[in-house]
Amino acid sequence: MKLVLSALALLIAGPALAQDAGALRARSLAATCAQCHGTDGRVPPGSATVALAGMPAAYLTEQMTAFKTGARPGTVMPQLAKGYSDAQIAQLAAYFAQVQTGGKP
Amino acid sequence: MKRRSLLRLAGATAGLGSLGLAGCAMNAIGTPDSARVLVVGGGYGGATAAKYVRLLSQYKIEVVLVEPDAAFVSCPLSNLVLGGGRTMTDITRPYDTLSAMHGVRIVHDMVASIDPVKRVAVLASGGTLRYDKLVLSPGVEMMFDRVTGLQAANRQGRILQAWKAGPETLALRRQLEAMPDGGTCAIAIPEAPYRCPPGPYERASVIAAYFKAAKPKSKVLILDANEDVTSKGALFKKVWAESYKGLLEYRPQHKATAVDAATNTLKFEIQEDVRADVLNVLPPMRAGQIAVQTGLATSNARWCNVNYLTFESANAPNIHVIGDAIQIAPAMPKSGHMANGHAKVAAAAIVAELNGWEVDPAPMLTNTCYSFVDDKRAVHVASVHEYVAAEKTFKTVPGSGGLSAAPNELEGSLAMSWARSIWSDALA
């Protein structure tokens, strides 16, 4: 499972560096989280909002799904998570998982 | 492939175009390596657009940002400066990070005019800047002429709007500080749509909190041109009843038509005049002047119609209008968070187009808007918007979005984190 996820992360990471239409869309979708979670999921120091950059894709998917179903309570996130399809959540999770923490991508 | 070759050819002949040898070559858009994106206005929308065109193009596309102000001053949180809990320094950020970290060229100037055919912007200082794509993020213009006497009273510094955060924010704070205990501060709200729907109610609440602590015999009077509170109504009304009873009064259906600066009196379409010690009058608003004079504000002569897929103007090719200046899609607020989202959709569309790629057929937008009800407690409204191709507009995703249950300090702390994150997302 871990291998599969790493392979998926690599698949997303490759295009993100090589740049093509698909990578641009994945990054644009992830940018809808950046107002609160920072550009590419890197929050400024001292933020009460969690950093998403470099988090395992499985964990991100699980948490977003828990917000979406109501299993995990929260303030803003249960309301926002309901706006994303399962496919979009998977795409977001794969994107943030491959972002290197610290420095520019 | 054919299109890409064509674009490359266009890029190669761009030099000829600038010499004025070939009219058609002048109108060809460059490739990522040769194109220039000009961003006009460095607020929540423009600053984000400048950074994201650089970021999403792998730093290939040249970006020039024209912004008159030396530093970014945030409208969100500026009401806390009025309440005394924050300073102007707290809500001000430098622009130089955009150039140092992202290679954006910043020109501190105003754009005096735009020629959408020649794709050239003329600066107030007289210089010109050619562009392949222009992102116009002009914010709003106050329509002072809709309230008789307001323009002159505002110029004299007597009656302030302080809706564009900056010197007026501090000046209004000083008026509130100078007001004797037992005085009244009246806030006049224009008919929707205007910038930041919940902002006036947040302002009234935060000023009431200041009065409660510092001058408890004083009063905040909200004079609203609308039928009812336009955003977070139930939450605000509950706070007003619980925390500011006797300190804050809300009067709907009060459309201000004139001010008398000599007596600090506000006149209305129907209701009786109101005299107050501090008058804060928000006139109706429309798209920033540069958008209006370029002929882009075709919705009620106030707001700019755009193709929501790319935010390209419905009236001028290669000009993308974002932020508060646009004619909004259903349930889309005029907020800083939303302007940041517009900027990213526009930036991605520009990068795709310059690369010869199909633009994203399904862009998404989010909105999270916090309002403080005093120095520490905040409430929020959140929404997710998807592009609906069949209707060529953005709509909220069914079942998503919502409001806070009640104000609390956790949301106050999240609001401060939101500000730090979005400022960094736009500028650093």
C-alpha cells in the first residue's frame, strides 16, 4: 500500500516539476486550500492552521473524508470538505504529499 | 502542436511588431518565454495573480505589477484598528517579497489608461508598458456623488469611509477616540452589492466593544440601506442583543442621500435626519475607475462582466478582471479570500493559454470569511464554488458551506492565522 502511494506521489510529482496541463490543474486545485494553509500547504510560522505540505496522502484523504462525513468535527473544514468530490480529495492528498517541506518546490 | 508552433512564430515576430512593421504580429500573444503579464492593482487579487503567474509558469512568464501604494494594507482586520486592538503596522505588509522571492517587477505608479487593441498601458507618470495578458484588479471606487455633500466632506477629512484601509482607517480611529463619552457613531451602509458584505456589521460590533470598555454611555447606530443585515445576520443580531444591548442600534431601510458636514447630519430617502458625533458613510461602490474608463464595467455601469472560466473580460480580449470589480456569480461574495481565488483561476488560465494548453474546464473557488464581534471573538461564513459549464457560471457546491454556531475565541485565533496565511500566499 505504501509502495502504491509512493508511486502515485511520484506520478504527481513528476509532472509538477515537468509542467503540463494536468500538473497545472492539480496545483490550481491545491491552491484553493492555500488561503488558510499557505502556498502549497506550507503555513507561516506560528499559525493555528495545520501545514499540509509533505503529509502522507492516505492521512490527508482520511481526514478530509472524516470532515466530509462529519466523523471529525471542526469549525470551517467540515463545511469546506463537503464541497470536494472524492476524486478531488484524492488529487489534493496526492499533491500535498509530494510537496517538499521547506524551500520553494 | 500546430497551435504551439503558431505561438512560437508569433513570439519570434514580436520584435517586428514592436517596431510597428506588422499590425497582425502586434496582436499575437507570446509564449511563456517571451510573454509579459501586466497586473494592475496589488490588493488581495492583484498581488496573488502576480505571484501565481510566476509560480504556475515555473517562473518563465515575466510579470510586472503596477501598484501606487508603497505597502499592502489589509482591509480584513482593519476594523480591529478602529476598535483599538490592532495597529496599522499589524495589517501592513511589504511588497518587496514579491520581487525578492518571485521575481515580480513592481512599478509604484498608477495606470492612467489602457489600450486593449494595442495591448499597452499608459502610466500616470507618462511611461508605457506593453502586455500580452493583463490582469486588472482595480478594487472598488466609492461613488461619492451618490450622497450629496459627501465628496467635499470626505476631502476635508470630516466624514470618512475608511473602507479602503489606509490613512482613513487611522483618521476614523482618531475621531472615535476624540468622541466624548455619551456620543453617537453612525455607520451608513449602501445597498448591496458592495465590498465585504459583513464588514459594516463587524465594524459596528468592534466599535461597540470599544465603547463598552472605554466610553459606556456612547452608542453605535447602524443605518442600513438594505432590508436587513446582508451577511451573518442571525449571528450578528444575537451578539448585539447579548453583548451590546443599549450600546448598538440597527435600523434597516435607511438609504443615505445627503450629508451636512457642518452639523454632522445624515439625510435619507424616506426616514428622518440623523445627527451623530462621528459619521462613517459608505457610499455605493462600483469597479475601480480604470475598469470603468476602459469600458469594462458593463453590468449596470458598475461591475465588469467576465467569462468565469478564465476571468477574461466579456468586453476586451486578453484583459482578465478579478476581485471586487467583477459582476459576481450567484452567492459569490466580494471578499479578499474570493479575490485571491479569482486570481489563481485567472493565473492558471493565462499560463495554460500561453502554453497552448486547454484551460481547466472545472475550476474551483473557496471562501472563508471571518468577522470579529469584539477584539477576540470571531464568527465565519464558508463556501465552495464550482464552475458549472452548462450555465457558464460558478455555483456553490450543494451541501457545502455554512456558518459558525456562535462567536468564540478559537475562531478569533483562526481568523488571525487566516490573515497571516493569505498575506503570505499573496505576497511571500
